Amino acid sequence: MVLKNHGLLALGGTVRDAFMLMYNFEQSCRIQVDALAAGRDRITLIANSTIERTRSQVNRPREHRDWPALLRMLDRRGADFRS
């Protein structure tokens, strides 16, 4: 969800799900802003067949290997997030 003048909001079934939704949402917004900054006439749209093929590759079950790696990164940085 995009909240006017308040930023982004994402909810998930788990903390990991919410984080990944927010991360991907924010990255998408950054990419769109960067693309628009280059000028609308310079944006090339991707073919629908490419979009569907990519969707089928990305929307498959994962083993969630990314979440433990993100937690280790926070531990190395000394982030106090476990309390």
C-alpha cells in the first residue's frame, strides 16, 4: 500500500514475508523513479511474453534461504532487533 505523504506499508503472514514484500515494493518504486527521471520517451516496455515467462520463473516455491542471510547480516552489524 502507498500512503500519501507517509510512504509504503506492507503486511505479511510472517516477518520474513512482510520484509520481502516491502523490499521488493521499494525496489520497484526506485526503479520506476529512476526510469522516469531518464525521460518517458527513453523507456522501452518489455514484451508481454517476456513478462509472463519471468513471472513463471519467479513465482515458484522457494526455500527461504534469503531470510537467514539477512538475519546474519543484522547480527554482524550489531543491530538490536531481537528484543
